[in-house]
Amino acid sequence: MNTIHMYRSIFLLSFCCLIIWPGAHAQVRSSQKSVAAESQAGAGLLPLPQQMQLTAKRFSMGTNWHIAADPALAGEQAVMSLQQGLKEVNLALNVTGAKGKSPAIQLIVQNGSVEIGASVDTNRAALTRQAYRLSLKPGQVTITANAQQGLYYGVQTFLQLVKAGPQLPEGEITDWPNVEVRMIYWDDAHHLEKLTALKRIIRQASTYKINAFSIKLEGHFEYKSAPAIVEPYALTAKEYQELTDFAKAHFIDLVPFLDAPAHVSFILKHPEFRKLRLIDDINYQFSVTNPATFKLLDAMYSELINASKGSKYILLSNDEAYYTGKAPSEKAMADSLGGNGRLLAWFMKKLADRLHEQGRTVLFWGEFPLRKEDITALPSHMVNGVYNKSIAADYKKHGIRQFVYTATQGAEPIFPNYYPKHTKTAIMADGSDRSSGRVADMFREIGTAFSGNLSSFMGVIIAGWADAGLHPETFWLGYATGTAAGWNNKNLTPANASARFMNSFYGPRQKDMDSVYRVLSEQAEFHTESWDWIPSPWRAPIKGNSDSLFLQPEKDQTLPLLPLPASSTLAVSNKTYPVNAKRFATAQSMLPRNAYALQLLRENKSLAKTQLYNLEVLESVAAICGQNLRMLVALNRISDLVQEASAATADPKLAVSKLDAAMEMVGKLKNQRDSTFAFVESIWFKEWQPLVEKANGRTFLHQVDDIKDHQPVRTIDLSYLIYRELHYPLDQWWNDVLKVRNDFAQQHNLPLVNKQLEWARYR
């Protein structure tokens, strides 16, 4: 038995051993109509084409077809993608130089052959290069484009139609993007995918006409200019260039991302760079007035540029540079320039001009502490990545073009809130930023910005912040639908976009994947809200936020303690439960839905052909959520057993058996947690490099951010996922109960036991 099957068997066995609920396979009602049930031609296409005239008439393709293309196209990505996609539906077609008499898929690249319509982006030449026309007739499919990029996109649309069913609709599609760039942000700050996985991710992005991929690596790049920060597993410059070239072949621009001047604890935690700190005891932000800061960043950016030859963009992330100008070392210069925002603009201009000299278009975040009056201090060659309606016209007036930034996830630590929050009780407090769900939020933000027409728009950026600790494979629903809104947001609702994603991503045979996402969204939210927040006794204090610097305890999660029987009498003074009634009821009600989601995922794994890894990741998320639900239920059942032991002192043997049962349940809880954790590790590390302290002659310096609490930084390995469980004091409870149990047993001439729990050991 291989490792993944072993862990899966242990996980499923432990699920059944602890508790089985009646109706565990009861269905979860889906409020969203499946695209598979729709008869409308092209119902599964994503992005939605600009012009689509498809009829109810159908025709089939067979092995007698061929691909007709100019010999110059034979080695191009569009042709290779077409052949590969057709092989996936058992159509291995040859490429010929001429159409001939047999049925054919004809590929044509001819400048000026496809005319585009209205668009938000005024750079019509860039949009025209991405345009295509797809003609579908019995015996003849023709994909025409002005350039190679448009041909590739036409092929992707055609393949979506092919994979939707055995017959193709007759008709025609003419398509072009609303804005030039549809970028996704991939967060590898605290983990690193293997190179093969990154290539798979980039190829997958290209099928949704995503054409920019910004990757945040922090210490996962082998900087020669800053060797101290390089982590045990890091991409070499050669590998980074290989990834860049691979992306370029798929019409994706690999966009280097580097934070400055804030969010740089990965640099400033090292003693070698402490002198660059704005504030000596805070590792969060650089001093922008220190010449050595610019020298270091210039060298690091240059390395990224030299390792990504062929890319057009670079992202200068001035995100949350809260403290610029506030320290005594910077205040005088900030005052002389006209404020903290003006000082930040001065620093950004220095860096941006240098990056521009090296041939890159520089994206930045136009946010606090930058103000309206600071815009003119920025060079007009920069592009603003954050849309703000109140100052959009000022950026446009200064000649700075605009992206619309939105996110598929922000701070959710297990799974994105793709759907509206399900309750407004204290269990799952409603947050206004997610009250409509992530997909609807993205559509609203992009649609509102585009309709306002206050900026010179050139793209959208869809972010997912894996620094919250979740697996970025969970971001695809947002990545695909958010960038689709950037391609064409007319006549496309969030619900319909989500339905199109389920069908295109998992295949037309997918079974109720919408319900899986709804269950995971709800249960991940409950996972976060079902434990209490307390001042952390385990971690160093936090030293500030966006408003000011201060020193206060970090916050961590725990639950009230299990009841402890008194020595000799077994009396229980505290009869409250660790899990309050509302949480307990919610956990009980969610267990059947968790089981149903796992069942659906197993069924879809048997149906899927290309998304097995994604389904495995979702299975691991369901496992994490399910383990939390079972722990909450078990803790109250353990409390019941302790109280039953207290009530049974007249029958010492029964009383001891109740305590033994309570301890046995805790032991099972530990085994289940450990097997679930091993199950998650076995999946995530299929595509991730190991998370270790030492490897390849390098040592990871484990030190948390003084300002931001990023969950993956709490531990070196994946145990941050069970951080709160590991700190729940069950070892102490176990030892105390064991002593009480044995003392009571000895009093009544019953057998003694000597078992150790080792709750804090997880492997």
C-alpha cells in the first residue's frame, strides 16, 4: 500500500471509529443550477465570449478529421495545445499544411482578419492581438486570429466546447478581451511548489486566458546579493528563467514580486540586515532614507529581472508601508518633502525609475500613506494596481494607468469565503467585506470600476494570500471567474460564472461540485470561529498595526478546559462544557454535510481526468474541517463521561470504567488528529517542496513578523494547521485524570493503568 492510500485509509477509519452520525450521506441542497443541466450551447465557456451566435444544431468530429495549418504554425503553442486537448477526448489528429478534402480544423493567423468591438481598455492594438474568431460548421472548424496569442485563445475556447460533450454546436464566436492584462497573484512566500507544479499551474491559468502571473517568493529565490535570506529550498535563477520561458510560451508574463519598504521581515529578521530597519526592534519595515536599503533592493530586483528575461512587468509592492516617515530618522525628510506619503513617493520613484531603465513596466499599490497630493511625485510610467474611486481621475490626469485589484481570498486560513456567510450569530460573525461572497465581491469591484470610467484601465489583478496558511490550489474558482470578469463582465453573473467554472474546470460530468464549495466555505468559516480568542501565552507580543506602534499580546485560540474530577471523591466542581451549546449544535449539524462533501469528492475523483490533485486538496480541506467538528463533539462527550464517573462513585468499577472511556476517547482524538494531519501532509507535499529547517547547505531562520501574524510563520512545518490543538492542554488533563483514576482505583482494589498521551507529539 502506498503512502497516500495508507494515510487515506487511516483517516477514513479514524473518522468512523470516533463517531458516526445518522444520515451522514444526506444531500446538501445546491442553490445553483448545474451547467451540465443546461441545454444552451456554450453554457460552459469561461471567460464568456464577447459575441457568440451558437445554434441548436450539432455536428460530430471523428478520427477522419485533421488539423490544417501553415507549416510555420506546426511548432507553435496553439497547435500543440490543440493536439493535446484533442487527445484528452481520444482524438489524435495529424497536422497538415493544407485543408484537403477531409473534414478539418483550420488555423489561420492573418493580421487584420478579426475586428474587435467596444472595450474598456483604450490600447486597442494590444486587444486586437488577443482577438479571435471561431467558426463551427459540419466538416469545417476555422479558428482565425490576428496574432499567435489570439489563435491560442481561440483554441482554448474550442477545446472547452469539445470537452463539454461529444457534439459541437454550429455557429460562430468572435471574441476579444475588455482589458489587456488579466493577472493572478500566486503566493509562495511561505511554501514553494516544485518546478513541475508551477508549470502545471501556469499552463492551467493560460486555458482561462490569464496572461500575467505574479509570483511572490520572498526567500524562495537564490539571491546572490542576499544569501542570508535564501531558504533551504529555493528556485535558482536558471529555474526562474525556465519558468519565465515556459510562461511566455503560453502567452503569460511572469511578473516578479518583491515587497518594499514594508512586509520585509523575511529580510530584516536576519542580523545581517538589522541596520536597515526603520525601527530597531521591529523587523517589519525598511528605512527608506538609508542608502543601503536602496542598494540592497536594487540588487535584488536586478537579479529577478535578469532571471526573467522576456517579461514585461514587475510588481513593486509598497503594500501597507504604515510607518514611512514616522520614525525620528525619517521625520525630518518627510516634513521637508511635504509629508509621509511624499516620502514614500520619493522612495518609490527612485526604485521605479531604476526598474523602468531595465525595461520593465512597474506596478505599485496606490494606497495609504500615499495621498491625492502625492500622485504628481510619482513617475507617469508606473501603473497603479489598486483602484480608488475618489482619486482615480487624479491618477489618470497624471498619466498613470490603472489595474483593478480584487481578491479571491484575503485572511481566511482554511478555504476562501466563496459564498455569503451563513449566519449572523456569535458563532460565525458576519463580515461586511465578505457578506456577498468572494466571487460576487470581485464582480462588483471590477464592474463598478469599469462602469465608472474614471481611469485609464489596462488590467485586473486577482490576488490570493496564502500567507493565511491555506493551499493556493483552493483559489482557482476566484482566479478563473475574477479574470473572466476582466475579459468580459457583460451578461455574466457571479452565479453563472461559478457554474461555468465547475463545468469547465472539473468537466461536464462533474457531480455537484458547487455543493462541495459551499460546504467547505461554510465549514472553514466555522473552523475559524468555533474556538475562543485569547491573549497568546505562547507567542511574542505584537508591536503595532496600521494606526500606530504599541506592545500588546498576540491573539491565539483555545477552548475552555475539560472538567477534572477531584481526588478520592471524583467530584466535578465545574460542570460547564468546553464547547458551548450553539457551537456544539452547529458541529453536530455539519458532520453529515462534511461526510457528504467527502463522498462527492471521491465520486468526482472517479469522474475527473485533469483535476485529480485539486480534488485531493479539497479532500484535505474537508478532512481539516471534519477533524475540527469531531473534536468539538468529542470534547463534550468526554465531559459527559467525566460527570458520569462522578455520579457513579457508589459503583467504583463503573466509575473507573467511565474515566477509562473518557481517556480512551481522548486517545482516539489524538490518533485521529495525527492521521488527519499526515493525510494533509501527504497531499500538500505532492507538489510542494519540504518545509524544513535545514537542507541544501542552508538554514531557515525561524522568527515571526513583529507586526503581521501570518499563520505559516508560527511553525517551520505544516503543524501551524493544528497549532491551537497542540496547545490545548490535554497532556496536563490526562496526567491529572490518570492520577485521580489510579488513586481511586487503588482505594477500591481495582487495576491501575499507566498510559501516556503525548498530545503535543504529532508524528
